[in-house]
Amino acid sequence: ANADKMRKGFKEMGFNVIDSRTGIVPVVLGDDMLVFQFWRKLFDAGIFVNAFISPGVPPGMAMLRTSYMATHKDEQLNKILEIFGEIGKEMGIIN
């Protein structure tokens, strides 16, 4: 349920999300350097995600790999969505 909430939230903000039925929610940004810059801004804001770039993913599919557990609380998930949205807008990835 938590991963579904995050998939829905990311999509509603305009992020490109790979659908799955697991606790892993990949957010595709496409560009390796963009992923590193976004990753660092998230890290500085206290959110840890994994950066996946080529050759670990096909060219153009660089992504932030987020993951969720049943123990994550709504407040935590909402904060993650809020920060993703702020950074996404700041970097011109979403409107």
C-alpha cells in the first residue's frame, strides 16, 4: 500500500515512474548527471535513494530507485513526496 501511494503521488506530480507490484518504485529521470544532482539534493534533505545509471540501466533510463516498507508512516511518505516535488520543480523536471 505504501509503494502504491508513492507511485500514485510521483505520477500525479509528473514524474516518470516504472509500474510494479513491489516495494521498489523507480523514478526515471533519463540523464546520468541529472540523477546524480537530484540524488545529492535528496541526500542533503535527509532522504536516501539509490542512483542507477548506465551501464546498470540502458542509456536514457537513469533513475532514482526508491523503496518502501509497511513500517513507513504516512507523515514520512508525505515528506518524501513534498521534497521530491520541490526538487523536481527546482530542477525543471516537473511543473
